[in-house]
Amino acid sequence: MSLKNSKIQLQCIACQSRGDSHFSSLKDEDLEILSEHKSCVTYKKNQTLFYEGTRPMGIFCINSGKVKVFKMGSNGKEQILFIAQKGDFLGYRSLLSEELYGSSATVLEPAAICFIPKSDFLKVLHSNPEFFGKLMKAVCHELGVMETKLAQLSQKSVRERLAATILMLKETYGMEGEGSEVIDIVLSREDLANIVGTATETVIRLLSEFKSDKMIALEGKKIKVLDADKLLHEADFYG
Amino acid sequence: MSLKNSKIQLQCIACQSRGDSHFSSLKDEDLEILSEHKSCVTYKKNQTLFYEGTRPMGIFCINSGKVKVFKMGSNGKEQILFIAQKGDFLGYRSLLSEELYGSSATVLEPAAICFIPKSDFLKVLHSNPEFFGKLMKAVCHELGVMETKLAQLSQKSVRERLAATILMLKETYGMEGEGSEVIDIVLSREDLANIVGTATETVIRLLSEFKSDKMIALEGKKIKVLDADKLLHEADFYG
DNA sequence: CGAAAACCATGACAAATGTCATGTTTTCTA
DNA sequence: TAGAAAACATGACATTTGTCATGGTTTTCG
């Protein structure tokens, strides 16, 4: 089950901006408005940006680091919806639907994150139809991605979903490592289980199996993909 | 797991319009543009409006009847994403993200449905910022709804999800019937299973149990809710 | 550093759910 | 309206997955 989504990215004066951003249509004057009242903060691991059920006051723009966005279930178990990273921004969706946050966001690894107040963001948004249009397009795309995740959660086995998740992580965070791919993100087994939508022990067991079958190697928390084709087969992408 | 979503509704000249539509901001001239090239067709049960993987050419506006929107899994099993009814419109999301349809739509009961070509819809949309804004708000809301469904699919048991689904259906399609609520939608057990995300037999068994426990009554395909509180408890809404 | 906490791993078992088989009932349609 | 097809229902059983228990390992932090 793929967590890869078309990340919404925002160029931000003084932040390291990415040239491939979907939001390159922003003019300098708009960027200046966004920068005017923004605050940039460094977060440590496990700090929380916002909590489900609270009122959004602005948007968060991730300059570096990784953030998990999740919903808490009544059993105390998290369901991770996606992992945001450099260039993504968070919290604009609840802002636009004028609702309380529907999910929480917690830092996975040390992060530098800007906060832009609601009013500045909305001002730019409404004065810039092209920007608005691109944002609309991105939200529509994300809705499609979320529907795909829902269907795969319902239709694929845990084993298939874990294989698919490992492949997705490789796509998103893969680094070359002596002929194979090392996944460059520190995820606890519990977090991985909360992405896949299963119990921690089940993930641990399946990882052991994948390792026995030479599909992956485990070096501490790091996962190394040894045989992507075999994983692809496990993920049932051939039907 | 609630399927209730903030339905996006559109007033349509010559169609029976609903006063409570979110899109009452449309002026007559806009409605005229929308009506100009629209075609209204009557569909029978099991006819399909559009197929996953095909290119959207416009939007569908449901005047009467009910339509299931679903994704097909590699095992041939459908996952129903939501059920659209009178006043809803379909297909605008893929249009806006400029992607192929990510799901299919099939008529559940005889329906009258208008089709408005892409160009007319986009013309109105782009000439009417208020309308655009409302649509954006609705899409953002739907994304939140979809995330909630995803989390509940992952975190709740089949039993809990079925109870929640019955309550949702009662909310959406409930009719007064001799002191209790008859759900006015004809869903096969298979469709119900594909909403809940489980096997048909499991749904049948659980319905029998709910019936034994006096929570529901079954009259052919119709489901009657006898004890909503008890169902609510089954759905674990008390945590 | 060193103790405490968190995390990882594995076994044993229970529970939930899916699958297959079979028979009945309802619905469709020629 | 009769026969066929689809849908419903239920039993038996297999499989998957979750839960609990236990012990080893790593990480954290005073």
C-alpha cells in the first residue's frame, strides 16, 4: 500500500527552496507576505506540531526532518496517514475546510519547521488564483491517493501491504548502499506497523521472514532492500 | 465506519434543485452555461457511468437514484468508497486533478443523471471564485472523511464497522416506519460487504447475530433498525 | 557510566475472519 | 409463468492475525 503522495511544496524566502516545487508560481511579493510573520522553529524527535481535535492557526512548512501524520484510535493505536518531509506543508487542509485538525503530527527525526499564520496564507491564496488552482489540483490528487490506500487496506493481506510499504519507503527514502538500497528513515517497528495497519509483532515476524527469504537485510533499524522484484511479487502487484 | 460525506450539490436548471445546496451561490447566467450542453439520461440498475482508468469528459449530476462509487481490487473484489444520491455530483475530482478516473461508478437503483461537459463546468468554475472556494472546501472536507474511514478500517473490527455502517445508512436513508427506522436503500449483502470491507458471508452471519440480539430486523433486503443505542455500542463509539 | 526505559524478538495460544461446500430462497427473463 | 440465474443462508474448516508472556538488546538520560 503506497504512502507516496504528491507532496505540496512551497517556496519560502530564507528557507531552502526547491526548484521543482509545484508552487513556483508564487511571486516575490507573495513570498514576502508569507515570510512576514512566519516563525521558524527547530523540533526534536517526538515533539508534536499539532493535535487532532484542536483548531488550526496556520500552516507548517517543513524545511528539514520528517513528520508522521496520524489518527489515534479508541484503542490507543495510531494509524499513520502519511509521512511528511522537506518541502511539504501541513495543516492547510483543515484550514480550508474550516474544521478542527483531523489528525496529529509528530516529529520523527529532528526537524526545522516554519509556521505561517492563517491570515497571511489565506491572503496569498485568495489573491492568487493560479496558486489556488494548483492547491486544488493537489488536494484532488491526494484524495485519489487516499482512496487507493483505503482500497488496498481492505483488499490486501498484511504481508502484501508490508511488502508494498517497504517498496514505497525505498522509493521515497532510498539511498545507494553497496549494490542494494538502504532505506534512510528511522522508523520503529511500531511506526511501521501503524503505517501498514497491523500489530507490531506481526510486522516483526514478517520482517524476519522477508529477511530469511533474502528479500531484505536488517541492520539495526535500517532496512536494506536486496530483491525488489521479489518484494514486488509479494506485494501482489502482478495480480 | 461512516460513509456519510458532505455531498457536493449543484443546482441545475430544469433539474429539481435543492434549496439547501452548498452551491446556491451560482447565478442564473452560470446555471445557464451549465445547462447549455448538458444531457440528461435515465439509467437502469447496474449500468455504469464511468470506469476506473478512463478519461473524464465532464461531470455527472445525479437528479434521482443511487450510485455506488468503488475501486476494483486485483482479486476482483470491489471496495465501495461511497454511495452518491440525488443532488450529488460525480467525476469532478479527476477532472480537477487532470487524472484518469480512479474509481468506477455503477447505478444501484434506477437513476436520472445529467452530464455536463468538462469545458462548461470549468468555465463556470474559473469565472466564479466563490464557487471555486466552496468546491475547495468540500474537497478538503472529503479528504478528512476519507482519512477517517481509512483509520477506522484499520482500527475497528468487522463487527464494529458493520454496526457503524448500518447506523450511517439509517442516518442517510432512514425512513419512518411504524416506530422504527427502515433503511430505504436496496443493497445486496455483497455490496454491504464491499462497503464494510469484508467477505459477504461474514456480513450475512453478523446480520443474523444482530437480528438475534434484537438490534435490527430483516425484511427481505430491507434492514430495520430496532435498537440504535445498542448498535452504537457495538460500533464502539463509546471507546 | 549505569540503571531504567524503550524497543526488538520469538513462542504459544486465542480469536477473528476468510474460504469452500451445500442447500434454500428470491429475482430475473425468455 | 417456468426455468435459470443470482442472491441468501449456514455449517465446517483453514488461515491469518492479534494478544499475552517472556527474555534479550539497544537507547536514553540523570
